[in-house]
Amino acid sequence: MTLEQIHTLLKSTEYPIAYGYFQTEQQLPYILYRVAYSNNFGADGTVYFQINHIQVELYTKLKDQKAEDKVEQALSSIYWEKTEEYIDSEKCYQIIYEIEV
């Protein structure tokens, strides 16, 4: 799956979406996604198979199950893991969906 395909899936949420960051301030909720790191499979001293770990980050002012459900529905065709934390300095929740592609 490509980053473009992930972006297309996330568009169904109808929330603002950007890779990495927005160039202008956004109203919550919004979604960011990025390649967090790679964990490639190597063979003969080279990358035999590339594996990227994508983070899809949902930011909400309050715990918003409806927003989470929209993201989870958008990602329903792929396997993901989810973590959550409250960012006190930003006064918002960050829900992270990790995808391996």
C-alpha cells in the first residue's frame, strides 16, 4: 500500500488530512500521517523487502469515539494497532494508528 492509497482511504473521514504537518492552523479534529520508521528485510547486504511503519494520528479536543470510528472504518481493509494519549501542552487527545506496509 502506498502513501497515496492511505491518503485516499483517510479522505472518507471528511476530516482535514496532511502528511507530516499542516502549513496553516487547523480546527480539531484533524488527521496527520507519516512514515515513522522502517524495518526492512535484508538479504545479501541489501534491502530485499522494504517495510515501512506508517503512523496515522487523529487529534481531537475531547475523547471522540465517533471520530475514532470514522478513522477505523477508513482503515478497515488493513491491519492496524492503536494507542492513545492526552497531550497536556496542546490540550488534545492523540490517537495513533500504526500500520505496517
